[in-house]
Amino acid sequence: QEDSRSSSISEVVRLTTKMVTGELRKRDCQLVLEMEPVGEVRGSRTQLGQVVLNLLINALEAMADRYGEKNQIVVRVAPEGDRVKVEIEDNGPGMGEEVCARVFDPFFTTKHNGGTGLGLAISKKIAESCGGTITVHSERGKGTRFVLIVPRAIH
């Protein structure tokens, strides 16, 4: 059963951030990792990696061409009681309330290059399958922060 597996979320985040190194450079984007020791969480490495990768790619694609201000994505991993919180925050253009309310709806997309609108819907399903949650906080002109909270593994 998928949700009975456990994995190191810190390792998942490290491996996943390495996968987007080229894209970070291309978009002149700085990646900041703030990782506290958190141990194992419920869920498979593959599926949790898919969620983190999707959130990172969305953050990268949100980055605008700008003058002066540096594009930046901050990834935080921290304990939160019997859970672990993974935050992926960008300083891109942000989204309004009407978009935030729909980002997890299947087939909803704001991408003009033909995104499927499935990435966040699938990410939400994966988070829920291991007993977790995923939420979005965003403000126009101030960036976006996705928060993934997953239960610690019980050994």
C-alpha cells in the first residue's frame, strides 16, 4: 500500500532541486534551501518527488523577466509537531484570489503554452493519499507560497 511507505523528505527535496539546476540558471533564479532535520515521512519518494518537482517547475514558470529584483525560490523543510512542512515560495508576480481558489481543480491552467492543468490536482491527490495537505498562499505582486504538510512516518 502506497501510503504505508516512508521516505526522507529532505533527500527528496535535495534530489528534486538538483533536477531543476539548469532551469534555475536559465531564468537567472536563485534557489535558497532552508532545511531542518525532520526524519522520515509517510509516502513514496517517487510520489513526493513528483509533488516537489511540480511545485518547483510552477514557481520557475511564474518567474517574470524583471529589472533590478532577483528571481528567487525558497524551499523550507521544517518539523511541525508530528508532521513535516515543506514550503516552496517564489517572489514571482503572484496570483489573485480567483486563481488561487481554482489552482487545484483538474484541467484549470493559467499557462498560455498549453499546460494540462493536472499537475496541482495530482499533487493534491498525492498529498492526501499519504495523509497530508497542500495549500496555496499568494498575493498579486508579492509571489506565491505552496505549503505541503505530510505526517511523519511511524516506525
